[in-house]
Amino acid sequence: MSASRVRASALLPLSVLVLVVCGLLSLTAVTMEVGLRGVLPGLALAAVPVGPVLATVLWLDRHEAEPPHLLAFAFGWGACVASLGALVLNTGVSRLLDRSVGDVTNTSVFVAPVVEETLKGLGVLLLLLKQRRQFDGVVDGIVYAAFVGVGFAYLENVLYLGRALGDDQPASLVVVFVLRCLVSPFAHPLFTMAVGVGLGVAARHRRVSYRVGAPLLGLLVAAVLHALWNASAGSGTANFIEVFLLLQVPVFAAAVAVALAARVREARLIGRHLQVYVRTGWLGEAEVAMLASGTGRRRARSVASGAGGRDAVRAVRDFQETATELAFRRDRMRRGTSESSPEEELELLERLAVQRTAVLGLLP
């Protein structure tokens, strides 16, 4: 086993322990505020938007699906570590400011966005630093950041829903649920996606200006969007709807456009970098054309499903992901943003050859 895999194996139990401890502390803090009568229904109601939002995010990442354990870490970081840090730091900074300059009523606008987006962004940064081979660019940054944001929003929604439940006013609970879970489930993921884009840009460049400037700019954008959102939420329904329609909706549309453009760029990158394996006989031209096209990939899986069911679809998907990993590896090597050995490339090619043989035996 390589040294990197040994380190990864050692970090796994430590990561799980940190997430579990922070999660229990966060849940305890929320329970102390809203009670079991608020937290238990809150946990169920806050889960309503989680599945659809995560499914939407995963739809963007169809070329090379991220490892489930890293996605789980991202979600856990948001729900457990970032949420606990926000509970502690937001309260601490607010009290410090209150003692220093008197009553501070706008901490949700000037303090919370900076604290929360920094904490959430740290989770994405950790993934970039510790799992460099799984972090190839903007799409990966968006996916990991969105998972962190969804995790954070989940626990925050539990808190707000629990408070509404404690008020014994059904109308208040309905308003909170509609606004936070139905109208704006993408709010926190959207803010943190700005940091993810910045880190994705940094991952593709060697220049210090990009590696430092892009994440900082992403953090600034995230904090500003978050601050505007919090300001609108506290200024009445009319202002909230106005900001939602005039700012949040266009920003969300722009974020989707960025993600789709990045995915198209990845498809072109795959086609370009896999050509070398056509020349050396590892792949055929038709296979590269399929791998570089989202439509082609889906068609191949559909044909496999008809020919051999789930096992065939899984074989085609494994072949597609291994080929994509090879393409991204070559791109990182060309840019000089990652180190890799010839042995690693040969290992991937041997795996690809086995998978290709299995796929060719399945498809007509």
C-alpha cells in the first residue's frame, strides 16, 4: 500500500470521530434551545429539501462521480463542524461587539455571513488539500461546496423550525417551512458554491495569484450574497420577495450557467486528452467520442441496460469513470498542478483495459 493510501486510511477514523463529536455538540446546542419537542419534528421537516437539492447537484457531476465518502464528509462538515463553529463564533463575536461598541443589531448581516462562509469554505479547502486527485476543477468545487452548504442549511433549518414549533403558532411554522425549505433551499449551497468556484479555479492553475486570489474572491462573493440575503430576510416580506426575484434568482441562474459551461468544458477536455490512448491502441475513436459526450454516455448506459441490466450499466459506468480519471490526470500533469507517477497511469490503463473488454462483451 502506498504512503498516500496509508495516510488516507489513518485520516478516515479521525475524520469520522471529528464529525460525530461536532455533530453531537451541535445537536445538543440546538436541543438546549428548542427542546426535544422542537428538535425532533425539526429534524424531519428540515430533511424535506435535502434529497432534491443533492440530486440536482449530483446531476451536474455526471462525467466523474465524486467518491461517496468524500461527499458524505462534505455534507457532514457543513452539518456538524461548520454549524458548531458558527454557533460558537457568531455568539462570541456578537457578545464581544456588544461589550465593545454597545448594542449591535446587525450581526446577522455583518458578522454571520463572514463567519459562516469562512467555516463552510474551510471544508472545501480541506478536500482540495487532502484529496487532490479527486478535485479536478470548477465542477468538483461546486459539487463539494454545495454538499457543505446543504449540510449547514439542514442543521440551521432544524434550529429555525424548532423555534417556530416552540411558539405554538402553526402559521409561524408554515411560514418558516415554506420560506426556508421550499422557496430558498438552494440559498446556502449557492453562497458556498462561490467559494467552490474559486477553489476550482485555483486547482487548475500554478500561479500564486490564481491560487490565492480566486478563493478569496469566491469567499467575498459568498459573504456578500449571504449578507444581502440576511438583510432582506429581516426587512419585511416585500423586501425579501424583491431581493429574491431581483438578485437571488438571477444569481442562481448564473451559477447554473457556470456549472453547465464548466461541464461542457470538461467534456471537451476528456475528448482532447484521451486521443493519446487512441494512438497507442488503448481506446477506439468511437469510444472517445462517446466518453466526451454526455448524450453518448447516457446512450451507452441505456444500451447496456437493455443488454445486461444493472450489472451491465455498472460496468459501463466504471469504464466511463476510469477513462475520465485518466483524462483529468493528464490535464493535471500538463498544467503541473499535480504530481503523478507512470506506475499510476499504467495501473489506470490496466484497469481500463479490463473494463473495456467487459463492456465490449456486453454491447452489441
